[in-house]
Amino acid sequence: MGAPPAVPDDPAVVAARARARARARRRRQLRRAAPPPPVSGTGTPPQAGQRFEWANTVLGAGSLVGGLMFYAGVMHSSAYFAYFHVRASILGFGFPQMIIWSLRLVTLPVLIGLALLAVTPRLPELLVSLRVPHRVTLGVRRAVRAVARQYVLFVAAGVVLMLLWQHIQPYGWAAPLLVAAGLVLGQSDAANPVRPPRGLWRRGFPIAAAALFLVWMIALVAGSLGTQDARSTAAHLVRRPAVVVLSVERLSLTGPGLATETLPGMHYRYRYTGLRLILERDRRYYVLPVGWRARTDPAFVIEDDDTILVQLMPGTRPQDGTDIR
């Protein structure tokens, strides 16, 4: 037999109902007293520690970018002036000049590559925000994971290209780029879904090695562009500013296209024409004769003093898109 039904006026039932109402009243009071949850997108103001961390991150990234740009400028200017038999270290370029030289590397392919590098880790989220069909987003995720898991092939391909170094010029920069890409992919979550790499040897050493290979790649690209720019300058030498040197004494200036005149009765008795300016630095003029050849001809350094007068004039401007020699 079951228990008899409770009587409505039973004191135990009345007391239980009163306790339940009291507990419900206390819960409502606690909910009203509790602070409201933060609204998404507003958040609390950043604390001092957060501001310091943000500033430290910005300064660290800026220092890294500035250092890489300075290094690229050094490599580019060294290769450029080495083509004209001049050591860039004696020219006394400072940090701002090196940063300006490094901007030569900021080309359209480099900008496209950096944009793709920044977007690739967030590509699935970008596709979702663009309302791309789910099956396409899922396929992209799988493709990214498949590529990341083949990081060893990237490293192996870079090593093979290093062994074929003489045969891949002037694209030798691809070898360190592949090795660095493989090392970075090997640290991603897609390549290590079960056990993320931790510790010095599994994470610190590959990241440091990837950074070294990237620095090497920057040196190769900057040096290649520096030599390429120097060859372009030599090929269109007549477009450079013309230099006329007037001297009290005869100078040992000889070269293809260089002409010497004697001016009797003048203070500056000797006049040299047929020179083109490469660089003016600290009252020193680095000049080449218009018929200069990289393999055999020297560059001249004219120092402006009381015995020498240097005149600068416009170079030759072609009328039909070609140089006039």
C-alpha cells in the first residue's frame, strides 16, 4: 500500500512550502545583487599590466623589423657598390640611410607574399566570415593540415637545393626559404594535433634555426637586388649626372669616353669630361667614365679641395626611349 496523501493543513507540508519560498526569495535577491555579465565587445578597460604587455609587444616587433631592414640595407648597399669596386663600409652610411636602401626590397611580389603569410593562419575564419559554403571551408582546413604535416618534405627540398647551389642561381634564396618554412610548419598545431612541441630542443631550437635561415634568405635577396641595380646603373650610365672636373694640376684620369682639355692662362688648367656620378659623400665624388666596364676599368674618387673644382650637369636624356652613347 502507498503512503496516504498529505493533508493540505498538515503543519509539515506548510513548513516545507515556507522553506522553499524562502530559498527562492534568497536566490532572487542574490541574482539582483550580483553584477551584470560584461557585454560582448565592451569589456573592462585595460589594466596597467595589459598596457605594458601591449607596448612591449609593439616595441619588440618594431625592433625586430628595424633590425631586419637595417641588415637588408647593409647587404643591398654592399653588393651595389662592390660592383663598382667600392667598399660600402668606407662610405659611412648611418641607420637612416640603410633603412632607405632596404626599401628596395619592398616590391610587389614581396608584399603579396607577406599578405598571404599573414592571412593563411586565419584563412578558415576568413572564409566563414565571407559566408563561404561549409564544405569549401572544411576542404581548406583539411588541405592546410595536410600541407603542415608534410613539413619534412619542405626541409628536405631546401637541403636538396643547397646541394645544387651552383645550378639554381640566381634563385638560391629559395633553399633557405623552404627550410625555414618547413621548420615553422613543424611547430604548428596542424602538424602536431596530439602532442604540441615544447621545450628547448623540440621548440626553441627549430624556431632559432628558422630565424637564421630567414636572415640568410634576406641577405641573398638583398645582395642579388643590389648587384642587379648596379648592373642597371652601369648599363644606363649616360643618364647619371655628368661630372666636369677642373684641376690646377694634371690628374691621372684615364678611361673609355673620358676627354682631357688644356686651358692655357686659366687658373684651372685641365678640364676632364665624360664622367658620370655614382655617389657624392663628404665632398668626395665617386665617378665613372661613360664607357666604364666592370671587369677591367676602375672607379675614380675625386675629392673637392682648393686645387679642384667639380661641376655637376644633367646626364644624357634619350629621345626615343634608348640611351644615346
